[in-house]
Amino acid sequence: MLKFLKQVGDYAKETVQAAKYIGQGLSVTFDHMQRRPITVQYPYEKLIPSERFRGRIHFEFDKCISCEVCVRVCPINLPVVDWEFDKASKKKKLKHYSIDFGVCIFCGNCVEYCPTNCLSMTEEYDLSTYDRHELNYDNVALGRLPYKVTEDPMVTPLRELVYLPKGVLEPHGLPANSRRVGKLPEDIAEQEAEK
Ligand code: SF4
Ligand code: SF4
């Protein structure tokens, strides 16, 4: 008899616990039913990348002196600098330059150390292709300037979290003049100039 009563007690305890867990799960569900969706309808909507976002690298052919510093500082020796020695000018002459973005880890070392600043990181991030060999960009592809999200007429730019006003988590339908949390670089420069 005692064993039976213990079994009933255990069963009742487990039932109460199960009901508690179901209640906890449903409270999250009901909480989300009160919120507006924050889904970004890519590619019709795109988030504005952060100011220091490290996207696809831009290369300026005319500024490159074929020093190969970018290759030496790259953790995987990735950039391919194809040059020949020009006897007349006694200088290296760049023939081709390429970076394979299928392998690049976007660390930015090459950009940081290039002595002539011919490399820069852009905000372009949608590089997907069906063939990974297409990610091997030559100097022509690297020289193309990307469309800015804010200037692309086909895209609705949305602010990402760092650009949203305090307490706002939803980027849709924000007034254009709403200020973000924190100061912009020009605000800081202005503040410093006033000191
Ligand atoms: S470090 Fe700059 S200048 Fe030197 S080879 Fe690389 S891209 Fe050209
Ligand atoms: S971003 Fe980094 S991994 Fe990519 S090419 Fe430059 S140094 Fe190499």
C-alpha cells in the first residue's frame, strides 16, 4: 500500500514539474507574440554595415609597387603578386594581382601593412557564388568599387543594432533623424575642437 502511495506521489510531482516547464516554454512564446518581427527581408532590405566592417578588399593597381609586404603579413600568404623586373626603369612592374576570397579570412593585415595604401576594406559582404573559383578576384575585380547599401536604389537600408537609438531593437519604420546611441566620429571631432 505504501509503495503504491509513493508511486502516486512521485507521479503527481512529475506532473506538476512538467506543467511548470510547459508554462515556462509558453510564456516565451506569448512574450514573442507581443513583439514586432525584426526579420530583414534580404536582399530587398540590408543592414548598414558597421563603420569598421571588414568586407571585400579593394585594390588600386596604379598605386601598387609590388613589394609583396601584403603576402608576407598575410597569415596564409594569400595575395598573388605577379611582377617582372623592368630593366629600363630598374623597378618592379606589376603584371597581375589577385586575392582568393574563398580562402581569405578578412583579417585586414594586408590592408594595415601595405606601404602605399593601395588596399582597403569595403563594406561588401554578399560574395556568394555557385562556383568557389569565382571568388578568386583578379586586379580588375578587386578594383571595382562596391555599391554602398545606403546608395543602392534597389535596397532599403536598415540600421543595425549599434546605429539604433537607445532602447530600440527594431530597425523598421524609424524616423530618419532619430539619433543612435553613442557619438559619431564627426561629433567626437567637433567636441574635441570645442575644447
Ligand atoms: S603591400 Fe601593397 S604595394 Fe606592396 S605588393 Fe601588396 S598591395 Fe602592392
Ligand atoms: S585579409 Fe588577411 S587573409 Fe585576407 S588577404 Fe589580407 S592578410 Fe590575407
